[in-house]
Amino acid sequence: MRDSSDLSMRDLNRLLREGWNFFKHAEHDPDGILHFDEQETEDFLFMAVLESGNLFKTTCCMQAYQLWYIATHPQSCSPDEPVFSRTSELFPNISVLSRSRQIEAGRNFLTAHCANEF
């Protein structure tokens, strides 16, 4: 992840631990608010699934997330890549749908293709 950003290792570690530290030290600021960044969470999860694929075989749910992520973030993949055309077939026009419809499409895909994992 660090290779694809301009973050120093210190800044990257701080960013990755932000949520953990918020909850760990909540007694110091009980009225504090953790701002949840949905896009950042999706990006982190995508990178985690990619990295875990280097360590062991990915599950159907992990593969489904990868396909959904690429389909909902078309700028993340070159249109010339075979996986991009596959995601376009599996999730046609998903990138122009509302956020709730994109999530619904992902959930429907999981239910149809990965139900044995729940």
C-alpha cells in the first residue's frame, strides 16, 4: 500500500491505527467522534484481500469482493485487463448506480454465488 502512495511509513502506520487508537483511548475523550470514511475502508479491505491472496487461497466471498470493488471503482483497473471486462459482465453499469444499489448488487452476488460460505 505504501508503494502506491506518498505517505511516509510513520503516516501510514498512524492512518492504519487510527480506529484502534480511538477505541483504545476512548476514556480520555468520551465525547470524541471517529469519522468513518467508507471509501478508505473499501480501499483497505481490497488491499487486504489482495495481500491475503499472496498467503493462501482466497474464499468465494473474498473473490466476490475483489470483483465488486473493481466494478464499482472502474478507475482502479485498466479497461484492457481481462478482469475488468469480466466485472462489467457480472455487474453491468454498477459504477453509475447509487451507493445503496451498488451494495445491494454485491449482496445479491454473494447470496447467489457464495451462499455456502455463510
